[in-house]
Amino acid sequence: MTTKVLEKKKILREKCKKRIRSQCSGNAIKPRVSVFRSNKYFYAQAIDDSKGHTIVAIDSRALKVGNTKEDVSKMGAEFAKLLSEKGINTVVFDRNGYLYHGVVAAFADGLRNNGIAL
């Protein structure tokens, strides 16, 4: 892709990210789960927006898995265990400007299948 096309994609994702972020906010009881995906890895964190602290974080680099739907689904199950240990069973899902498709949807399904309500 050319530089112009990549810049336009970046600007559109940032606009979408701001629009989504204006509608969802988390607190200690119901944190915001923000996801980030790169070409190689997938990252997720539960954030308490009232304090500005990260409650729980997970990434595929530490688990030594890739960025496929199956790996990210397993990662969602592991993240659900970490949230359950903290006593959290309901979260607000922040897709961070990405389409709810592919690995982002697989992560959300992995959370839902392990008892976390979105």
C-alpha cells in the first residue's frame, strides 16, 4: 500500500476509536476491556477509567501464541480466569477502532464462553 492509503486508514481508525471510546467507560465493578491487535500479537487489558488503572492485562507474546482465531479464543479463556480471580464477571468491551470480526470477535466469544458478560 502507498503511504497515502496507509495514512488514510490510520486516520479513519482513529476517528472510529474516538467515537467508540466516547460511548463506553469502565469502573472498578465493570471495567473496560480494551483490545489491540498487531500483525503478530494480540493484547487485552481491563481498565478502571475512574482511577485510570489497569486491573488485569494479557498478551499473546507472554503466552507464546500467535494472532489466530484459535489462539486468541484460548487467550480469552485465560483472560476470563484472571478476571474471575479479581471478582469481575461483567465488562464493557472496547474494540478500539477495529471491526468486530475475526480475532476481535473470537476474543469476545472466548470471554463469553467462560462466564464473562459483555
